Amino acid sequence: MNKDSRLLIIESVITPANIPHGSKLMDMNMFMMTGGQERTAAEFAHIIQQAGLRLTKRIDLSVSGESILEVQKV
């Protein structure tokens, strides 16, 4: 990955507050069906940092409940 490259991640990002959100339903569904989980913004930031990347932009898509995370090489 070049330093000028951008990686776009389209994912549900769980809201941290106790507010109803579709990502929380998907989190329960993933856990029950596959043992997986959705992640919070902080969890995504940690994973991105561990990969040697940095989060440069987050765009929340209100219609679908998903977000676009733009990351770039550090």
C-alpha cells in the first residue's frame, strides 16, 4: 500500500451510547449465528492502528446504518 493510497472500509459501527441502532441488532445476530461481533469506533481505531494505518475520515450513512471508514498508511 502506497502512502498516498486510501482504503475504504464499509461496516456497521456500533454506537457507544444506549441508543437504539441497527448495528446493535446486527451485533446480536452475528454473535448468535457465527460467534462474531460488530465493533465500536474505538475498536476499529485500535485494529486500524495495529495494522500500521490511521483513520482519516468516517462517513456515517444514515440510510443503511453503516459507515465508511477511510484509512491511510502511517
